Amino acid sequence: MTRVEVKNVWVKYRGARDYALKGVDLEVGEGVVAVIGPTGAGKTTLCKAMAGIIPNMGAYDDFKGDVLVDGVSTKGMKVGEISKKIAMVFQDYESQLFRTTVELEVAFGPENLMLQREEIEERCKKSLKAAGLEGLEKRYSFALSGGQKQRLAIASLLSLQPTLLVLDEATSDLDPAGKREIYEVAKGLMEREVIKSLVLVDHHLEKVAAFADTVVVMKDGRIIKTGDVEEVMSEVDLLKNLGLHPPDTVEVFGHITPSEKPYPLSLDEALSRMPKVARANPPPSPKLNSGEPAIMLEDIWFSYQKDDWIIKGLGLVVRKGEIMGLIGQNGSGKTTLAQLIAGILKPARGKVVVFGRDMTRYGVMIRGKEIGYIFQNPDYQIFSNTVREEVSYGLKAAGLPPHEIDARVKQVSETLGISNLLEEDPFFLNKADRQRIAVASILVLNPKVIILDEPTTGLSPGETTALMNTVVELNKQGTTIITITHDMWVVARYCDRVVLMADGKIILDGPTRQVFSDHEFLERYDIEVPTVVKLSRQLAGHTYLTVDEFLQNVEFQTG
């Protein structure tokens, strides 16, 4: 068993005003340890220190304290040597991928360990199976979806067979079933004693509740609480104050039976402990948007490789003023469809109509005046030396006067919480900050249609709520919104309409409440509706989309 001891560690990055870690002490032994907290709490820095990346690599000014791996200090050790025991999947997982095909990427680590060919092939086979990438061995890495790339990064480290695996938001781009599969794979590896310990950083506390043994809570570079998962998850006020989203069952019980801690973490336990329902009011009926079409797609076909169709005869109408959620498994074609709408990609066959004009032959330079596209990976659209330059670039290109540029940049920066970063180099910021910068650079242009491709990746629930509230305000002003997300609570809370994709086709399309009512059908496509939706269906016979809606409409028997 690999044991990690973090002893009074302080870390200050080069050019930073404050320490990222401030006197952190932690011991990690066997089991699953979850590290949670708001963006900027120091979670990633702690993970890098445990993996030996800090203090041996990276741009930092000061490191104090020590990290021991099996009693040996990591100071001065080669990271490659440490990685035989501790492997880390980065939040920015694409930075770990560099080989041309899937199988070459997974084989790279074992090859550098000078293993026999047969052993390398066996490790690759097992790792690809564990990560759900069987059958994609020859696929070009660049042609994978974001979620598939994330699986590839995980598979490449599983092939090293470390005893401690660190997942730093390493499932953030996976669909809910994919998250569950990766965590189940990791726990399966622990049960088979392939790995002994798992450290995971995740904003999705329902997944943390299902898999973690111990939870470490961080804020402002310090550990503010450590405890078993039931204890920490029941601290509803603490979690909410940190901008985190407690599990639905915990939030419900924190309201109806606040003194009965620990609160249930699973649906089954919640149902068994729930008081009897006295009354359940029906939720409001779905609203149908009958506005004019903003986007019309007719019989769209597209492939990256010959005869390997990603989009297959797809038709879709997006109406003015909608907030549409585009959901589906990784690799279902969501991002490809969004890029076809934006003009980043052009269909092999079919027709794209934007506000009544046939735009099939026109690319992003023309469509970009009306359609703003926010990439899943913010680094695909960031290129300026400062955040201010990045956010203002489109406005300058459009020839707006300086005073209007300054006013718009100020407004969107305050809305997204990046005002303090305007003079910073975006490439030295964390992924969550870069995500907000990418969003700001599009929102500031006020396009008629905004496409958000996984905009909440790396953001805490509190930051996600702030972003989506901004999106809603834009929608109220007439902006049409298309959002791709695996966060079903975001879809439930903000989207009027849901479109489910699978295998390059639209499988289901309708108002959010109607679509989420058939959660058993959605589960066939690995879509997990919010727990409160399942709870409300079984308990009250209605579909309540949020915890607040549930609590407002359900009355319980007393005494």
C-alpha cells in the first residue's frame, strides 16, 4: 500500500499574490478520499503535491513543508519514478494526450517502463476495456469526443498500474453513466488490489456521496473539515456557503427533518425514511414555444472519416427565444451538431437555415455575426496575452468605439466574476477561470444565438448558477440559447426544451418536464435525471424538476 503524508505544505505560484496552499496537513491511506471545495480552494495544487509534480516541476516561487510517499520525501525525486506509485489525471486532460491514435497513447507509458511486448498489449487491452474504449484502438485521438478523450487520459494512466490514482475533475466531461463507470472501474481495481487508494476531486457531490469513504473540504488554500462521507454531506449550510450543491436527498431532509442527521445519501434510503405525503400539488404544465424558427436543419449528414457517419439524416428546428438543452452520451454527436449549426463544420449533405437564410455554404466567419459558439475546451478559443484583450477582441474587430468596448467588458466581467483577472495572462489561470473567460468573450458580443458546449466544465455549482442566471437574463432579452451539458440539474432548472441524441440521431425531443417524466426511457441512453425527479415520481406521482419545486408542492403528515 502506498501511503501519502502531506506535512504543513505551503505553495505559492510564480506571480501569484497569495499562497495556493497554506499549512496543509493530510494523510491518505487505503480507500477513496474525495477533495471538495469551491474553485480556487487549492484542490488541484494539493493533488499535484501528492503526485510529486510540486515541488519537482512547475512555475512556483515558494514551497514549504514536505510530502512523503511511503515515508520518503518527494523533494528531488523524478516525477516519472513517483508515477509508478501515484498517477494523476489532470483537470485539463487534453494536455496529457499527444499520440496520434488511442492504442499508441495507452501504450506509451508501459513502453517507457521497458515492459515486454506481450505485457504492454495485455495492459492496453485491460485499460481500454476498463475505460470503455474497446473498439476505438485505431481511432485518431483528435477525432474523439471530449468525454472519450477524458476516458483515454484515464486509460493511459491505468496502464501504468499505480497503487494510488488521483482524478482531478477527471470525469468532468463524461456523461453521468460515464462518471459512474469510471468510479466503479476504479473501485473494482481497488477490490482486485490493482490500486489501493483513490483520490478524487469532483464538484458533483452525489457522485462523491456514492463512492467516497472520506471527504476533505478545502477553502482558500486550507483544509477546513475532514470526515466520513455521511458526516460531511449532512453539513448542508457549509456546503451551500462554499457554492456547492448538496445531494438532493440531503437537501430535502435538511429541510423536512433537520435534526435527524446524518441525512440519507441514496434514493432508496430516502424513500425508506421519508414521512408520509399528506398532499402533493401538480406542477405547472409545460410551456410550448411557438415562435419563429431561429435555426432549421434539414437532412444533415456529416463524417470526419469516410463512411463513418457521425450525424445521420438529422432534422431539427430551434425556435427564437428558446433555451434548449442538448443531451446524450459522449460520442452521440452533440458537439458535432452544434459546430454544424455554428458553421465551424460543413455538412456533407443537407441544409442549414439561419433566421430564414440558407447558410449551408457559409462558414463561421459569416454565421458568427449571429451565432456565438463557446467551445467545450476554452483553450480552443483563447489566444490573447491578457484577459482584457481576450474579452474585448471581438468588439474591437467589429469596430465599436472604445467607451462602448470598456463598458461591455466591465459589465460582462463583473457578471462572470473575472474583473480581478483582466490584466492577467489567461494561460497562467486555471481551467475554470479560462472557461469563464471564453464565455465572457462570446457573451460580450450579444449574438442572437449562443451555443454553450459544456460551459459548466470545471465550474462549481455556485459558479454554474451564476453563469446560467446570466444566460437566462440574455434569453429574456431575446437571445436563443442552445446548451450542451451532462449536468441534468442544469437542464432541469434552466432549459425549456430537451433534445436527446444517440448515434448521430435525435431520439427524443420535448418540454423538459415531459422528457424527464420518463426517466426509465432516458436511462436506456445512460441519462440520469436528478434524484429529486425520481423521488417525486415515486413519492408523489408528479415530476418536480428541482428540490425547491418539490418542497413548495409537497406537504408531509406530522405526528
